[in-house]
Amino acid sequence: MARKVSNPGKTASHYRSNPKSRAKHVEDNSPGGKYAHTNAYKRKHAKLAKELGTEGTNKDVSLRNGRATAENLKINRARGGSKRK
């Protein structure tokens, strides 16, 4: 619960007097559900990795053209990396 102060700052005053803005602020800063889409992706990726048997190998699952293939780690991670031109 938020503490009540006698002299709130500008930000606190704004959120107290604008309930719509306050609701968006709370939603944006709440951790629940923020990364739900990545969790679903990771579950799918792990399932595909298990099916392809990439554990303990130099391979990783690569999703290309809607299909999952076992591909070399270096090639897969380099594609679209930070130094790509």
C-alpha cells in the first residue's frame, strides 16, 4: 500500500489526480504477464529441442520458414546478431 505524505511530489500528485493515467502506470510497472509471450516461445523451443535431440551436441533449434531444424549454434546465433550489417 502506498504511503500517504502531506506534501507529495509532482509525479505522485499527478497519479493521484488522474486515475486513468495511474491505472496505465500500474499496469506498465506490474511484473505479472509482462513476458508471457516469451515464456510460451521458450516452452515451444524447448519441446522442439527435445524432439530434435540437440542436447549435448553443437546444435541448436532454428525456426526457418515455419519449420524447426537442428542447426549449428554459431550460425544460428550469428544470424541477426548485434554486429550484423
